[in-house]
Amino acid sequence: MEIFDFFVQNREMIYFIILAIFVGIEVIGGVPTVLHTPLMSGANAIHGVVIVGAIIVMLDTDPANIFGLILGFLAVILGTLNVVGGFVVTDRMLEMFKKK
Amino acid sequence: MKGLLEICYLIGSVTFIIGLKMMGNAKTARKGNLIGAFGMTIAILGTIFLFRTEDTTVNTLKFVLIFGAIGIGSAIGWLTAKKVEMTKMPELVSMFNGMGGACAALIGLTEYEHNRGNIAELSFIVAGMVIGTISFSGSIIAYLKLSGKMDKPVRLPNYNSLNNIVLLLVVIASVYVVLQSLVLPVFVIWLLFVVAIIYGILFTVPIGGADMPVVISLLNSFTGLAAAFGGFLYDNKPMLTGGILVGSAGTLLTLAMCKAMNRPLSNVIFGAFGGGSGAAAGESTEKGTVKDIQVSDLAVLLNYSKKVVIVPGYGLAVAQAQHVIHELEKLLEERGVEVKYAIHPVAGRMPGHMNVLLAESNVEYEKLVEMEDINPEFPQTDVVLVVGANDVVNPAAKTDPSSPIYGMPILDVENAKNIIINKRSMNAGYAGIDNLLFYNTKTSMFFGDAKKALTELVSEIKQL
């Protein structure tokens, strides 16, 4: 019965996940091959949202915990690289498609 | 304050969906990317200034560290993304993907200690950490392979069974670390981290370079999944939306790429590409002789043709010959020759990569013809000029069931009246297999570095 309790408690989250999966599939459906590379690169930039977690780690770490702060600091750098690098390189690729 | 943060997060989540949707269409793609970047900025700034829980302590040092880290990351990310040559883009995407995976891994490593004893939270933490780590080390290997620093697939004996054993070990250790967190010392999470790194490496090293785009796309959806687990942990909606979106879209994209190469995903991951019996069988076949053609003869041939189709491959990009080829195309068009480009779906190193490279040198979008549309035109084509492409025109994909690329759709260049192949040498292509097209009676080899040879060809035609 525990499984039912889990479902009841997390019902909204479960609905959210299932709908998000379908949105992901729907959004990509029918994309021409030509756009696969930029699309992959764009999706790559979007998962850089993991940086939000790294910032939360920084905010919630005890200021006396130097090791924790260092790891958080590194995580924010890596996340930023993913976000900024990802969006910029995607923009460069798509710039090429624009001019006719 | 909490309300404002939730609005920022709503904006972030919605822009990710809209942005990704717009990126699926050539006209709106660039705007879509910018919309995604805008939403990301809102979500990040909102978190820095508005995210507060009972654990949060805010002081100047933290703000300095956060903005310092964002500054460093932005500077490096921006500069590398702006400076990189278009040919090197695939490996850069892989590198950035690895950074995201490493970020997810570090989050898990720091959060483990504070959440010991709490099974639900720990499952998210450990799952995010392990998946992020695999994506990290796998992406670094993919980067090394694509950039040519590690060009041979490395296969340990029984590598498939070995990999599955290590994977099983990772899964069991993860479950154990979650369930026994109160008894185990904190450093076990670091041991798990090391094992996950090893698995990421073992997973990627046996896969050949030609299949790397598929692997990158797969690892891309892994990082999405790792971000989504972070979203569960913090009950953070943009992380959940962004992560799940990329996870599911990335998986679909991976399958679409496999379909373009006509190879099932399991074949890419577990199958041997460019090795074993297939290559050996190819070697023993009767080859015949190779003819070559001089630049002056080729100039005449092209000048008096009605229709020329250019098949560009990665070799063209490596030689930076995309500008010269455009010059050749313009020159021939002036002389009344119809010129088109035949673009194989996986020409270059990734689907669509060749389009980007040629668009960079101002080749008109309409001149780039996709495989299904150009194949029926080859019988009416006088000359096919293959520049730096190999596997995508290899007839073994249709005729030789023992060939590693058997079943991959190819450009039917052998139906054309004349086939000219520009190559630096007789070396095998990226997949490491021989090409019987070179020995076709209609084929002439035009040896030389693509840029140098084509420049000579252009000046030769000009003199006619």
C-alpha cells in the first residue's frame, strides 16, 4: 500500500513529469535533419539549467564550510560554461542558416 | 519575494519549451535560441537574488564567489564558442555537455552529506550525481575522439560484458549508498563518483568516431536527466522542465540520428564499427585499378559539362575548402553549367553539419539538395565531384552485407556519367573501410589537398 501513498502524495509531480516528457517529444517531432545539429546544441544549452542547482548549493552552504564553497564555486563555473557556451555556439550555427 | 521567484521560474520553464519548439524550424530557430537564453538568465538571476530557505546564509563573500564563478564561466564559454572554427563545433558541443554533467555531479557530491538518512532525497542526489558523472567522462572521451586526439576505438577483451559488469556495480553501489547512508562513511560517495567516471570512459571508448554524434546526443539527454534529478531534489520547476524536456527530446533526437544512418541504437552502442570480420572481408575482394586525372583534363571536363553535382564531405571542411568550392560553383554557373550540392544526412561529423559549413561560405541554401531528392538526378549528371567524402558514397553499404556500414543509405554517385574523387591519398575513410567506388571504371582520382587542388582547378578553368 506504500506505493499508493507515494502516488497520492506525489500525484501532481507525476502528472508534471509525464506531461513534460510528452512536451519534449512533441516539440522535436518532424524536425528536418538539417536542423539536428543546432537543435542538439540548443538542447545542450537548456540542460545548463542545472546551474540553478549549483547556485542553490552555494546559497545553502554554511559559510564556514570552505570545501563546500569551493565545490559550489566550481559547479557554478561549469554550469555557466554549459549555458553561455551552449547558447553562443548555437547562435553561431543558426546565424549561418539565416542569410540566404 | 517567493512569489516573484516563482514567476521567474514560470517564465524560465515556458521559454525553454517555446525556445526549443522554435528551434525546430529554420526560420524561427535563431530567435528560439535567444528566447531560451533569456529565460535562462531570468531563472539564474531570480535564484541568486530571491531564492531563500531556512538554510540560506547570504554574505558578501558568497555573492563575490557566485558572480566571480559566473564571470569566469561566461568569459571562457563565450570566447571558446566565438573563436572555434565551424569544423570543430561538434567536439565543442560535447565539451559543454560534459561541463553540465560535471556541474550535476558536483551538486550531488556536496548534497550527499547533509541528506544522509533521508532515502527520497538521497535517491535523487545519487541518481543525479551518477548520471551527471557518466555524461561528464563520456563527453570528454567523445571530445577527444572527435578532435582526433584519440582516433582508434579502444576495445578491451569482452568489453561488452565488462561494461555491463561495471554498470551493474554502479547500480548496486548506488542503491547501497542510498540505503546505508547512516552507517557508511561520507567518502563512499566519492568512491561511487570514481566508479561512475570509469563507467563513462568504458562506455564511450569502444565506439568508433563515426558514431560519436549519436553518442553525444545520447549523453546530452543523460545530462538533461541529471538536471531533472536536481529539479526533484530542490522541487525546482525550471530544472525539472529543462531537464525532462532535454531528456526526452534528446532521446528522440538520438533515435532520429540513428535512423538517418539506418543503424539501430543498440548497434551503435554494442556493435563493432570498422573492425573485426567486416573489414577483413572487405580487404580480400578484387579491387581492380585506380585511374587518376590531371587538373587540365578535369578543367575541360567540367567546363563542357551540362550538369555537375558536388558531394562535399568532412575532408572538404578540414582543408577549409568550402570557400574555394563556392568559387568553383559560381565560375561553372557563369559558364552555363548547372551545379548542385548533394548533402548526405550525416555528411561532416553530425547531421546538418555540412549545411552549416557551406552556408558559412555563402553557398545558397537552395543549392544544397538532400539525399532523397538528388539520388534520382544522378543518371542525368555528367560529372560528380566528390570532395573529401568517402563512407557516404561507398557502394559497400548496398552490396556487401559483411561491411560495417551495410544498410546505411548512400548517395548513388555511381549512376553518374563521370565520377571524380578528390582525396589526399588512398587512405580509408572515417569508418576505416575500403571504398570500391575508387576502382569503378567511371571513376578518376584527383589527388591533392582539397583547398590547393581546387584552387588550381579554378584557375585552370578561368584560362579556358
